[in-house]
Amino acid sequence: QVRLVESGGGLVQPGESLRLSCAASGILFSLYTMRWYRQAPGKQRDMVAQITTGGRTNYADSVKGRFTISRDNAKNTVDLQMNNLKPEDTAVYYCSAGQFGASDYWGQGTQVTVSS
């Protein structure tokens, strides 16, 4: 059974940092592109960052320079370091695992709230 479990969300003030982590099981982790998405209330789910099997990364323009995605194939984890958080970063954050351009598996999400 495939499981993706996110952790690390919470309530922070603008300008602060959070580190999200996603632990995967039931898949051969190193063969999957891992992505972080987010969904704010009333909005569509958008991709925030991805890291390929070869370690290549891509980011949404809105988070470039502030967020960093990384993976540890030995631990089957993918992290999202989020710095200089803004109120507009408030959303539920989801990790996904996929091959061939699609996201095949999803976690349950973790809430990030940025508010003063």
C-alpha cells in the first residue's frame, strides 16, 4: 500500500520559516518525481515545487528564491523548506509522487497558515 504522509505545517508569522516533510512508503521512491502542491480555500490546487529522480528542481514563480525542495532517497523523504513566508502562502500543502509527468499518489495534506 502506497502512503505519503506530510508533516511540519503550522501557524507562523509573515517572514518566518517552516520546513515541511513528506515520508513515502510502498513505492520505489528513487524512481518517482516528487512534487509539492498547495491549495488555498476556493482556489485550485497548484504545483509549488518538484524534484525529479535526477535531482532537477522546478519552482512556481511565486516561491522562487524562498522555497527549496530536497529529497533523501535513503530515507524516502522529500522536504520543502519555506523561508520568508507571506500571508498568500497560506494553504493546505500536499506532496505527490509520480512518473511520466503525472502525479500518481497523494498525501493527505498539511495546513500552513501565515498570519500576524
